[in-house]
Amino acid sequence: MSAENRTDRRPPRHIAIIMDGNGRWAKKRGLARTAGHAAGAEAFRRTANYCRTLGVEYLTVYAFSTENWKRSEEEVSGIMTLLARYLREALRDMEKNHVRFRFFGDLSRLSPELRRLCLEAQSRSDEYHEVQVNFCLNYGGRDEIVRAVKAFAQDVREGKADPDDMTEELLSSYLDSANVPDPELVIRPSGELRTSNFLPWQTVYSEFVFMNVLWPDFSPEDLDAAIEEYHRRNRRFGGA
Ligand code: FPP
């Protein structure tokens, strides 16, 4: 471990989380899957508050993937209802909490009301700079890259961009995550060892911490443990 890594104990600036294990948590208790997602929404609230206490600047959570539409209508609408409830609450408390919201994903497939809440949360919180929550909603990493390439192609067609100018930085600016620093730490609870189409472009140098706890049980102590593990890693970015 380098001297720099040993002495720098600040939490990562940006933590990204795959909120996994809600269904198994509910099944273990004989409850409906939606009850697991409700407990997952509580775990999100807890974790977001703790991140803020620690001084984490960006928290990105995988709330609904482009693949999650395959689930039952009841489960999908349960998750959407929880998200809408959370956003209404966030809008009500906006002036008190000063959380900045961004949404990654293709919002066009959401209900008009949920889309409206997302856009209102995004625009009304745009002036806040302390802490930013990025919700990945109808998000898929490959879909994000396809949408970015299409947007760039459209700019080329309109004479606003030149293919010869394409660079990693320029492509990044077309992604949903434009202007957001890459996450240093990605956490996946629930014991699954995959990244499941979550931020493939942004996480090439991220540290991944996989944990056995189910998301609804995820506690501040689990976040401390993940950050501790992150600090133990030796981040070399391809250098020697
Ligand atoms: C994955 O667990 C979780 C989801 C697909 C939904 C995540 C949504 C929430 C936590 C609620 C959203 C609301 C707010 C306010 C954040 P899973 O259902 O795949 O779990 P399993 O693998 O055990 O079945």
C-alpha cells in the first residue's frame, strides 16, 4: 500500500450501490416482494443520510434497470409507487435538506407523473452543491452508451459535431453521468458477484466491494466496512 493510501482516510467522493436482495429479504419473512422493496427504500434513506454525515459528495443507486420491466406488473408498480412517494417527500423537504437530484436512464418509459416528479426534483435542486443523489431509473449501462452515441450522431448530422473530435471526454459528456466524477467505490450487497449493466463506462477503475448482507438490512456499519475495505485496496490506475 502506498504512503498516500495509508494516510488518506477520507471517504470516497462518489459511492455507487446496486441495491440488491429485496426479494430474498421478503421471501425469508414470508412477505410479498413489494414489502422487500419498501424495506429497501428505508435502507436507501438510512444510507443516504449516513453518506451525508460522512461527507460523501455523490451517491448513485440502481433503483430500476432496463431489464426490471420483465417483473410482474404488481412488483413494477410497487417499486414505482415507492419512488414517487420518496420524490414527493424529497420535494417537500427540499429547502431543508439541500440534496441535489439527478436521474440516469431513459425516463421516457416512466409514467408521466413519475417523470414529472423526476424532472421537478432535478430542476428544483440544481442549485444545491453539498450532496448529490443520482437515481438510476430505467437505466442500463449499454442503453446509456447507445443513447449517447445516437445523440452525438444527431449533432454530427446537424453540423454541430465532428467525428474526428471524438475522445473519451467528449463521449462522457453525452452520457447521463455528464459532469459527475466516476465512482471510486461500487458496493453490491446480497452476495451476487456481477455488475449487471450498472455504470460500465464509469466504473472501469472503481473498487468493487461485494457483501453478503441483503440490501434491506444494509446498515451504517456495513457502509463503514465497505469504505474500510476500499481504503485497504491499492489504487494504481494502471500504473506500476
Ligand atoms: C433488486 O433486488 C432491487 C430492485 C430491482 C429494486 C430496488 C428498489 C428499491 C430499493 C426501492 C426504490 C425506492 C427508493 C426510494 C430508493 P431484487 O428484487 O432483485 O432482490 P432479489 O435478487 O433478492 O430478488
